[in-house]
Amino acid sequence: MSVTKSEVLRLYKNLIQYSKALTLTDPAYFRKRVTSEFRKNKNLNKPDDITFAYQKGEALLRRGSVV
């Protein structure tokens, strides 16, 4: 599975929207963590690493059943 830039941006947007629905976790803290993780992973070059990071974010959304 090859992940495109638009898919990554959509995941980021969905995670930020998900933070607004959080009740048991501080939404500002969650947004800060999401942003820092995306910044940390912005230099990934290997397709396998990119796919793994993308799937990790997708799994978080599935657990929260937002998407």
C-alpha cells in the first residue's frame, strides 16, 4: 500500500477533528501530540515506514470510531 501526501493530510485533519470530540483526554494535549508525531515523521523516506505510521494513525481513529 502506497500512501499519498493527500491521504496523510486527510489523516492529520481527521485526527485534529477527533480531538474536538474527546471527553476523557485533554483535547489540547491530544492535538499537541498529533502535531509533534507528524513533525517527527515528516522525514520518513521508506515506503514501509510511511505506511506503518499511517496505519498507526488510522488505527487510532478506528478505536475512537470517528471515521
